[in-house]
Amino acid sequence: MRIEPIIKVSKINHYYGTGQLRKQILFDISTEIQAGEIVIVTGPSGSGKTTLLNLIGALSSVQEGSLTVLGQELNRANNKLLENVRKNIGFIFQAHNLLTSLTASQNVQMSLALHGGISKREAERKAQAILEMVGLGERVNYYPNQMSGGQKQRVAIARALVTNPSVILADEPTAALDKKSGRDVVEMLQYLAKQQGCAILLVTHDNRILDVADRIISLEDGFLTSSKNTSSNNSHRLASLKGELINHVEDLSLKDFLSLLQQVTGEFQSFLSLIDNEATGKCLEEIIEAITLKITHLLQAERSTIFIVDDTSGNLWSEIIQSNRKKILKVGITAHFGVAAHVAATRECLNIPIALQDYRYSPAIDEQTGYQTRNILCLPILNSQSKVLAISQVLNKIGNNCFDRKDEQLLGEFSQQISAIFDMWCHLQKLHKTSISGKY
């Protein structure tokens, strides 16, 4: 049996103005939103995003096509019907629209008062409870001018959710917030709305929050240009696989590690094709850290480093990983300095048994880290076009031994298996048009 969507849009056209000034804003828009689904609408200014949100929010009636919200057809709907539908919708806007003369609790209670049929004591209780849920239990009696932008937006979320709406419509809820506050707000909205099982439609220009969506709708010049399933399940599966990879990196056999890494890579490629933001970069960093630690144990080395080639500057950047999982520091070297830089330029595999006797070895990094390098095994990580993506380097074979031919072969085979990860890193770097060195 097919479950009817909470929102069903079918061949919607919408116009502003009359006569010769009449202008079409939306063109033949069709989509559906289910209960519990989070849908984000993106697109440039003037593409029709807010108009679509207003129609779904029953702020105006539909002119052409069919729009059903909570089982109610809004085509040519009268004001009474629109009002009844609006009572089941929570609205959140960029400007939180709090009344400055009222406390956080009183602002939330205003939403309950508009619905009627609730005592003052019950309204106070519900306001207190919902404010505690959004992390403002200690600020129920604060006025808006006593709260930060993120806290004000949380009050707006509490106000939207306190009546247990079936639909939440949010128009640029993070636009005026910094990165952390914006992230906190959407994650709070996502968590609370999922708990209550309502549908969320969120209009945004903020690429930092796209990963909370189950689906992304793109509008351009009033046309629906794409509707992508972000595969939230893929995202959760990626997180699960990544956690297994990182938490059990030392316990996994090489075969099992590579098998799991292949699964992670496949999930990540699917995820990356839909959404590219800081969250994906952080995820990729953690995967690279797990790979680096695996190399350390695989080669029985004291330390491993993966130097990532920065396409923007040509320099190399890395995190040094010690065998006890301790990250020593982030290190940057120029493209013409040291063993790793030499390997990047020549694509050679270097196995240096006595570092101090090799002209390519520079003690400068050891001076930074307080470490003494005895021997080095270093080779390039190449993509299918033989472009150098990164440099894998291991230091000091445990037991005062040197790295041998078998170690070279093992690291070379491993590096071929992991090259796809660094290809994705380069892809992400180009999308953001940033230098890796800017992170450090």
C-alpha cells in the first residue's frame, strides 16, 4: 500500500503581476515530500525558491496546477482553508522574528496562544520543555537582546516545533549565523523534527548544511533542474564503515583492511558526487589518518607520514603519525626540499638505510619534531595517469633494522590500493578552489 506524501506538488505554475506586467515565476514544478523527510531547496536568488515555500506554507493559494498539503488541495483555496493548513506548519526564517519585548518562553508561548485551547500553565510547561530540548533550559527568561544569533534561532525553532507541526518550512535559517552556530541549528532542527516525524522543507544558499538532507531540489529561473536523493542511508553507512576502519585499523588483517577501505571508497565516491562540503573533507582526513596508521604497523615502522601534494602551491603537507597513534604535528615542506620532495619530483622509490649519510635528507624537520631519523622508505602514490597525488614515507624500522626489498614491494602494492582516496582529496580541493596549506 502506497503511503500518501505529506506534500504533493504537481505541475505548479505561478505568476506575479497582471496584464503586460504579468511575469511567470514557477514553471511546471512537480515533487513530493514524505513524513520524516528532509528536503533542501537550492538555487540562485530569483529562482523561485521562496515563492515555492510560500505556496507550500499556505501563505497564498495556488494559481495553476495541484498542491496538496496534509491532504488539503490549495489550488484556489480560500483564506479559511489556508489558515487551517498553516496551523499545522512550523515556520522558521533567516530573521528569527522574535518579539524583543518578550522572553524566550513568552515568544514560544505566543505560538501556542495562536492555536488556542491551552491554559497559561500548560503553555508555560510546554515552552519550558521545548526550550530545554533545544539547549536553552537556562535561558527561558532571557530576552532576545540577551542572546546570541544562534540562541535566537534556537528559540525560533522551539517556537516552530512546540505545536507539534506536521510540516516545517525554513527559509535561510543559517544565513545570519557563523559556521558552528549554523551547524548546531540545522542538526538540532534535524534531530527534533525527526523525533516528531514531520516533513522539513528548507531553502538555503548555505552549502555547509546540505548533508542533513535526504533529498536536494535545485531551482533555476523557476524550473526544477534537478532532484537528487542524497542517500542519507549512504551517509550513515559511510559513517559506520569509516568508524570500523578507524577503530579497528590495528586489528584488521591487510586483506580485511583493504576490503573495508574499498567499501569506504565506494560509499565516499557516491556521497561526494552528491554533496561537497567541509564535512566530506573532515571525513576524508580521518580515512587518510587510518591509512597512515596502517602503513606504520604494516611496515613495522616507528613513524609514517603521507605528504599530500598541494596543486595550488606545489608544496607538500602532512600529519606525522606515530605507531602509538599519537599525531605529532602538521608539517609543510616546499616542493624542492627533502626526501619526500625529491620523490615527488622524480617518482622514484627511495630506500635510505642511513639517513645522515644521504644528501637528500634534511635534519630540519627532525629539529621541528625533536626526532632522530635513522632510515627512510619513501615512494610516490600515483593516479591512473601517473600523476603524483601524495608521498608515502615511513621512518625507522623497529628493532634497529633497515627497510628491505620486501618492504618496498609491500608499500608499493599498498599505495596502488589507496590511490583512489587521494584522487578524491584532489577532487575536493579543486571544488573548493583552496590550497591545502590554508588549513594549517
